[in-house]
Amino acid sequence: MASLPLFRIRNLWPLLAFGVVALIVWNTNIFFETLKQEERGKVELWIQAQKEFVTSDAPSNLSFEVLQQTGINPMILIDKNQKIVAYKNIDFPEQPNDTAYVYQILKNIRGENEPIAVTYFDSLSPENSVDQRLYYGDSTLLKKLQYYPLALMLIIVLFGAVLYFVFRTNKVSEQNQLWAAMAKETAHQIGTPLSSLLGWIAIWESEHPKLQGVPQMKKDLNRLQTIAERFSKVGSLPKLELKDLGFCVEQTVQYIQERSSPEIDFQLQLPQHMILLPLNEQLFSWTLENLIKNGIDAMKGAGKIRVELIEGPKTVQLLLEDSGSGIAREHQDRVFKPGFSTKQRGWGLGLSLARRIVVDYHKGQIKILKSVVDVGTVFEIVLPKN
């Protein structure tokens, strides 16, 4: 029960963070609208000052002050015939007072703000009466500010993507921990009857020493015990010890050969001397089994398996070749990814585990050295000597 509040907090803080960002966007939108209204108010004030200056016989000093402060908004005044009467705050890129350019600016700013009516009637001189419309555009500051909510929305999207990635990673990590725990528990459950069976086999062997099949049964039980030990080490850092790599390869190939079809030709080339490397025999043997069994599956029970061990000055190269169906070029970059498989049955984890054992645990390299469809595949494993 103590973990429940922590679980709730861990699930609530993304919502709180999202709410904070949404609140910022909302406040920014309010600030944008407020600034837009203030700019419109300044333009209307400027029109009122102009009206007083034209119609009044004694305009106030305030009108002069307002008219001098024309602001920073581009303004274009047109008459009822849609002809430009005057304009202010327009930056000409090339020729000054370019009428065509002013009409283009007018076309652009028509959609930015509603026009302001400029009308006043001169009773003494009706011909001086004015019926015009003032179009004005947003200031540079306001134009920049209108993209700020979009930028924040982009931040929200990126923030959500990061959150999804984090939670997805945590979920995968939890699943990995669950699978590791299940593997360890499976190994523990298998270990008890295996030990009992080994004991009974020992008694049986002592009472019937000439009985055929007992040594083979004993070997298979030992193999099951080795597999159980492999599962027990899932999720933990394996221990490396100095072992003879050639002996490990020979024992693995021999075990598979004894249980494979006689139509498979196993060819093994090993150095005559020992090659001592920091090695976890069980895990590395598991890697070899996966590669060889994949080759056997690709050959459909008939063909050639060739394993060669080549010692170099600083590294040891292990080549595993089969005469199977090969791997298409478009699949060769994905064969080591978890879940990828070209077979109808299987989890697609064998080569992924092989890569993890070779690269992460033994600090080596594994790759497809060569693969030709309908000819075969050559896998290469390179292990450092130190």
C-alpha cells in the first residue's frame, strides 16, 4: 500500500506539467489580445487627434502631441473609392513612395485588423467633409508574439513525445525485469526435479552399470541443468573466467551434431593449442547454439555447417558458415533487433541475445560477414584476447 501514493504521484506529475504549459499558452493568448486592443486604441486616439486638428479652430496641445506620436503600426488611409489618401510607417525596400508597393501592403493588412472609420462633417464647408477608412497592420512585436503560442504548442508536443518515450522505456524496463524474474523462477523450479533425476540416474547407473542409454540420459540431464543455469543468470551481469575457447566451441558443435540429421555435414577447424579468453562458457555456448540452429533451420535439415576459429595477434575470429537459404540484403540490418524473425515460428530473440552476449558481456563484435540468397550465410564473431 505504501507504493500506491508514489504510483499516483508518478502518473499525476505529467498531467500537472502539461497543465502548467497549457496555462502559459492561455495567458500568452490573453496578453496577445490585450496588446492588440491597446494598439487599436492608440490608432483610434490618433484618428481622434487628427479629427480635432482638422475640424477645430483651436486644437489642443494634446492633439499635437498625439499626432507627433504616430506609433509603429503601418497605417493606410483610403477614401470611399478605395483610393489611397495617405500612409504612414511603411518601409520601402527599394524605391520610396512606390504606389504599387503601398497597394500591396494594403492588401496584406486588410485581414489583420478591422478598419476604423474616419468620418467627420464640416457644416461650414461640406466639401471638406471626410468619409474614409483607415487600415492598419500589427506591429512587429505583435507579429512575433502571435507565433509564441505555436512555439509553446510545439514544446507541448515535444514534451509529450519525451514523456511517452520515458514511460515507454520504463514500461519496457519493467517488462524486462518481469521476464528476468520469471526466468530465474523457472530455473529455480526446474532445478529441484533435475537434481532429483540426476540422483536417481546415479543410483540406476550404480545398480545397472551395463544398461545402455544411461550415459546419454545423464548427458541430456546435465544439459538441462546447464540450460536452467542460463535462465538463472538472465538479468544479472555474468562472470567471466579464463577458459579455452576452442574447447567450448568443440563441445557445443559436438552436442548439436549428435542430435542433428546425418544429412548435415559438420566441418570444424580449430587451432591445435589452447586459446584462453575471459569467457562465460554457458552464455557463449548458448550463442553458438543459436547461430548453428538457425543455420540448420535455413538448410531444412540437409547441408553443410562449417565452424572455423582463427587466432590473431589481439583478437580471435570465429566464423560460422551454413549452406542455407541466406538472408536478403534488406533484412541484414535488422536481424539482431529484438522481435525480428524471418521464420513463421519463434520469438525473434535468438540473434538479439547472441549480440547482447557477444557485445555487452564479452566486449566483442558480431555481424553478418556474407550472405547470399539460396547460397548461405557466414556469421563472424570477434573477441578480444584481453
